Amino acid sequence: MSYKSDIEIAREAQKKPIQEIGAKIGISDSDLLPYGHD
């Protein structure tokens, strides 16, 4: 049985905008300082 490497797992991840994640846990857009798009 072969396990995936960290980079393989990261490349398969479905990224979401940080604003969407923040909204789910109650953090407003004005309190976020995003670095990049996701």
C-alpha cells in the first residue's frame, strides 16, 4: 500500500476563498488580511 506525499495531497485540495471560510466562523471581511487569493 502506497501513501500520498504531502505535495500530492496539497495539489488535490479544493481551495476556498478565505472570506468564505471566515464567514463560516464569524470573522468579517474587514478583520481578514488575505495574502493571495485563497
